[in-house]
Amino acid sequence: MKAYTTKEKIQHLLISNAVPIIFILMSAIAIPLSGFSPTYLVQEMLIRLARNSFLVLSLIIPILAGMGLNFGMVLGAMAGQVGLILVSDWAVVGIRGLLLAAMIATPIAIALGYVCGAVLNRAKGREMVTSYILGFFVNGLYQLAVLYAFGKVIPISNSELVLSRGFGIRNAINLAGMRHALDYLVPLKIGNLNVPVGTYLTIGLFCLFIVWFRRTKLGQDMRAIGQDMHVAGAAGIPVEKTRIIAIIISTVLACYGQIIFLQNIGTLNTYNSHDQAGMFAIAALLIGGATVSKATIPNVFLGVILFHMMFVVSPMAGKQLMGQAQIGEYFRVFISYGIIAISLALHAWKRQKDRERARRSLRGEA
Amino acid sequence: MNEKLKGFIEEAGWPRVIIGLFLLSLFVAAPFVQVRVDASISDTLVRFGMNGILVLAMVPMIQSGCGLNFGLPLGIIAGLLGAVTSIQLAFTGMLGFLTALAIAIPLAALFGTAYGLLLNRVKGDEMMIATYVGFSSVAFMCMMWLLLPYTSPTMIWGYGGSGLRTTISVEGYWLHILSDFLSVQVGEYFYIPTGMFIFFGFMCFLMWAFLHTKTGTAMTAVGSNPEFARASGIDVNRMRVVSVVLSTVLASIGIIVYQQSFGFVQLYMGPFYMAFPAVAAILLGGASVHKASMVNVVIGTFLFQGILTMTPSVINSLLQTDMSEVIRIVVSNGMILYALTRKVQVKR
């Protein structure tokens, strides 16, 4: 290994962090254009960090296991929502409601995670697209359950939750009783800023969990599988089982993440809330500089801040720039999809190049 | 007999048999719940014609080993650009339809080339990237629809004076221009859009003929075994680009045919999820991720559109609730999932 010069090091740093750097530059242009006050932006970012970080963190473990971005995390989100619906029917409020919702949702998330893991084991090498379609498929089953079974098979007593026809859950559920139950469990105010300490503590605990988990035997096994499935299998690691465990952990965490997300927002859109959870979480993670094969905890937080900064300022910036807020709206949609497309493409390209290089090195001198 | 049945089920695959039987039972049940069978069949036929070419667009990329073209919206966008430009030029009738095609096809070829070059760099991950290429191009065009300088009063927002509407009627331009060509109307409810079928059949024939030319055979070879194809002197990357261009061009033609029958041009988020029904249909027809034929296209489109037409009416009258949307989601995504998780069979 030859030592790198400073210039090379800087070059490497710039290239490997190209995505976050571009986003920092874009925010630097868009923030003054939008005309939002710094206090407002800081408050927004504090809230959004609390709201979204957990969901994004749930993506890390499957990446560790080499399964790419777990688009199947929406399964967990749906499980969380089922828990929340039941809890709001039973009118359990506050932090107790959230805990109960998590308790109900956990077995569902474990079951769904197991199914997802088993399906992905049958689709090695195209986990991402498969988990993505699986998300849609389970969304269908979720709608089937929530639209037809709830109120018929599963009794729902609170008439405010049920559609006027007598069964099926309404489009929007007010979670007023649970709103900010975790966020402001420990109240803290700095100046005019509300700090959701409770959620931060949870997220902090979870980060510690990830750091610890990576060092355990299971975490090391996952990393080995992520490096090379065949070698790991030959070394006696139960590849399929470990992959299933990785997905189960991710699904359960996404389920808690969605509960945290919704207690912060305060309303549950029964049929849409989970839809975008996956997409936004993945976009945020990629914007934070993660790739399909490598994601760290700093990536998560940087990504959430940058992505949501874009999210907050772009409609206003679009309005100032083009005279239409709608342009900014579409722009942020474009950015979220475009960034996923580019990151995936760059990663696949790099992998292909690596493969070619490996093949060439076997060929010897021509 | 039993052996034969077993063989057939093995050949067709369980999901296809189940869905076929489901559709059959819907048709059988229809008269008992006061749903007109002739109207249903007619609806199915119309939708079959509308969607056929979009499903056909899947074939080239599957054959060349690029997988399922989730990036279909890219071609659809080229078609949309052709359609709105033709309306802008105020061409009506067959001339308008042909103008739309004439504008859409070169655009689609252009988009397809760029898209193909991208997919060549990401071999093995085509499907996921295709999905997001489709999504981001739709989102990008959402901005463009607002900004492009179209002025025809039938297309732009009434109040702002700029920006295209979300749905634009093609009535007065080229509504049903293909469908009504030689069309057959029996009684009040039964209608066969002959012209659309002829056009679809013609496209299928062209595709079939192309796959039997030298280039077409080379393309199939690339899909079956790229290493072998390369060893026999085929330019693998070029063949893949050709297949992607073909797929994109077919998508652009397909959406214009769809619009002339449907009656509206749907902009903005309209094309967003259009790839999924097309993918589901061809898989339902018996295609795998690696192999597809014209028969798969025809059977798949018919089965899939049949279910889409029949479930709302029949299930609605049967259960007094509308479950069609949920059934559609479960069937189409279940089908894609089945195809993706099927163990790849290697024939030796």
C-alpha cells in the first residue's frame, strides 16, 4: 500500500462524499432564497430529526448483511400502524398507549419480517427490487385487513375510527392522545425552541444498540455475509437464517420508527402514512452519503438534516425563483427519486467496474 | 388425464391457473348478479386493446436479459410529449394521431438510447435502477409540464394562463381514431374496437418478425447467455441498447394508442405507476424474468385486464363492497413477486 498525498486524500474525500456535498451547496443556495428565519429552520430540523431518524436507522442492519436497502421496511411501518389503530380504539393514551402499540405491533412485525426474509432468500442478488414489490404486495394485504376485516372480524368499538358503512377504518385517525407523548416525556425548552428530548434519548439508545450489535457474534456474521455470501457459508455461518434475522430486526425497528414518526405528527393517514416512509427514509440515508453496501450512523443524521432541509425550503425557494410553489414541490419529489436513482446507479456501476478489474487481474499480462 | 392436468399446471404455474380459474368464475358468476356478460366482455376487449402495446413493450428487454422494464414511464413520457405537441399543432383525425407518433418515436429513441447506455453500466441491478429512472423522469416532467411553452387553450390551466392541465381531453382531435376504424357494434352493449386490434396485431407481428431477424436472434442470444453471445462475436452492449430503445419506443406508441381509446392524456403523476400493470400482465401471461413471447403478451393482457374489468362489477354486486382496488394490488404485485422469487431454471 502506498501512502496517499494530501491532494489525493482530499480528492478521495470529495468523490466519496459527493452527494452530501452537492446537497450542502444546494441548501446553501436555497435557504436564503426561501426567506425562512434561522430559528424556524432550527426548530424544524430538531423536530424532523426526532421524527425520522429512527426510521432511517432501521435500514442500517440489512445493509450490514449485504442485502442492500431494505425497501421492505414499509412492512414494519404497517405493523406499527395496526398497533396504533388498535390502541386508539381502546383509548389508551400517552406513553402507555405508545408502549402498548409497540407491544401489539412487535409480533406482527416479526412475522412480516420473517416472511420478507424468507422471500428475499429466494431472490438473492435482487433483494432490493423484490423487497420493493413485496412492500406493494403487503400493502394490498394491509388494505384488505384495515378496510374490510377491522370492524368486522376484529371488533372496533370507537365509532370515530370506523367508516360510516360500519366496518373499515377511516382515512385519517387523530392521535391527539398520544401526540408528542414520547417527544416531550422529558420537557425541555431552550429559548423558544422545543427540544424533543424523549425521542432523542430513544434514538441515542438505539445508536448504542447498533454499535454494540456490530461487535456481537451475530453482527460479525452479518458483516461476513455482506462481504461474500459463499465464503461465509463455507465458513459455517448459517447464511439464510442470519439474513432472515437481519430483516426481522430491520422490520421490527421500522415498526417502532413508524410509531415514533406518527406520535410526532399526531395524525395517522391510514392508507398513505406508510407508503412514503420507505422512500423518504432511503432517500435521506443516501443523501447522507451512505451507499447500498455501506451505511454509518453519521450518514443517518447528516442525511435526515440535509434531506429535510431540502424538503422545508424547496417549495418556498421554488416560489421565489419561479413564481410557483408547485415547482418547488415537484422539485423535491424529483430530488428524492433522482438521488435514489443516481446512488443506485453509481453503486452498481462501481461494482461492475470492480468485477471487470478482478477479472482482468486474473488474465495476467497480455 | 390426471397426468395431463398435472403437466399443464406445472407448465402454466399455480398462480396463473388460479387466476385463470378466478377470472372464469367471475364470468360465470356475472349473470347471476345482474352484470351483463356482453358488456363485460366488450369492456375487457377494449382494455385489452388499450394496454396491449404497453405490455408488448416488455418483450425486447426481457429477451435481451435486461429484465422487466420498470422504466416504462420514460417511454410513456415521450408518448405524452408527442400527444400534447400534436394537440398544440391542432392537427385532428388520423393526421393528428400520426403526428403524435411521429414526434413521440424519435424522442423515445433518444431517451431509450440514454437509458440503455445507463443500464449497460449497471448490469445485474437493472430493475431497481429502471424503477427509479422511471420515477425520477416522471417527477422531472412534472416540472416541465408547468414550464414548457404550450399555449393551446384546450390544454393549459384556465386561470393561470400557463402550465398544462393534469388531464387533457383528446376529444375533437383524435378520440377513438384507431378504435372506431372498422369497429363492430352489436346491440347496445357490445363493441369491438377492430382498428385497435389490427394495430396491436400488426405491432405484435413486427415484434415477432424482428425477433426472427439476425439482430433479433442476436438479442435473444445476449439474453440467454451473454458470455456465449460475446464469444460468438455479438456486441452485447449494443444489443442491449437496441432492446431498450425498442422497449421505450413501443411504450411511447402504446400510450398514444391508450389515450386515443381512453380519451384523455394524463400528465403529471399519471404515468407514475403505469409500469406495474404492464409488468404484471406479461408475467401473468407466462413470461419469466428472462423469457417472453407474443403469446405471453396476448394471454397476459387478456387475463389481467379481464380481472380488472370483472372484479369491480361482479365483486361489488356480490359483496356490496368495492374490493377491486385491493384485489388489483394483491394480484399484480403478487404476480411480480412470484416471478422474481422463482428459482432460475437452467436448461442443460
